[in-house]
Amino acid sequence: MISTIITAGGYSRRFGGNKLLVKLGDKSVIEHTILKFLNLSDEIIIPSTPATREFIENSSIYDKNKITFVQNGETRQKSVYNALLACKYRDFVLIHDGARPFVSESDIEKIIEMLRTQNAVCAGFFATDTIKITNPDGTILKTIDRKNVFCAQTPQAFSYDLILRAHKEFAKRDDFTDDSSLVEALGETVRTFCTSGLNKKITTQADL
């Protein structure tokens, strides 16, 4: 059984408004995102703000039998943990950013297939730009070899027991920026999956 957590608990401060409710064509960002997972998941859990929850509940795509809401946390990490505790099905979990509406269903299917043999999978792409390390004032310190630099995105997929254990182990920390980092910190293996196309996260107005 596949449980999908779609994060929708942020306040989009860098965007200057609730980016999840902005229209892309005939639907909002969050509606596009949910639709990508709706037919591929046995349940969808959404940690969300009250405004986003109300919007989704009034949307034509809302499926009350499949979509559950939980309270958003102070951080993304806490929001995901709240959602993990609310999962009815505890086999496999996909975790995806609500602000990534362009993920392809074929990639989601391939990631789910990988869960047959892997306990942790991270979507993303290998860097094509030249990667430089700087100090705080912006001075370049060195250029690193990009061939092994992987830019992590979502969805990230896990066996339920593994990702719950990782969240419990590091519950008192808030310096993790994604869920695969928690699993890495346990010393467990995370496999990469290269996405097939645009999977951009909408962060600023320019991203639209």
C-alpha cells in the first residue's frame, strides 16, 4: 500500500503570498500536485495551513475518502512527522513538496517500482552547471567535481518503518532540509532516481 505525504504547511514568505493557491492554467499549484498522485496512492496525507486545507476541501478534485489533513508543524520536518503518524497504511511512503506540480506520473510509477527492492529512494538530477564553494562574503574558495553532485528533489520514497524511525531519532533537531538526509544520518542507504524532465519547485514569483 502506498501512502503519499504532500507538504502544504509553509507560508510562502519568499513568494509573497500562498504560492500553492496560485493558478497554473485552469488549476492551482496544489491541485496539479495532488492530481499527479491521486490515482497512484492508497491515501494522501497533507500537513497544511488552515487556508490551504479550506481551499482543497472546496476543490473539485477533493476526494474525502482518500485525502486526510493534519496540522502543519513549525518546520517541514515536524509537518512530515505529523503526517507519518497519521498514515493508515504503513508499507511505503512517498513524500513530495506541494510546490512541485510538474512531476511526471511516469516518474512516480518508476519510483514506486524501485520500492520493491530499495528502502529509500531520492528523486533529483545530476548537476550540469559548474559547482563552486564560497565563503560567506561570496568569494569563491574552490570548484568541485560536479560528476557526483546530485541535486535532490521530491518525491522521496521510503519503507514506512525506516522513515518513521529516522524522524523519531532526529526529532529534536531541525537542521535537516529533506527526508533522505534523515535516513542518511541513520547510516542507511538511499538510492538516487533521475527525473525525466522538469520537476521545478516554485519558490519565488520568478519561478512562475
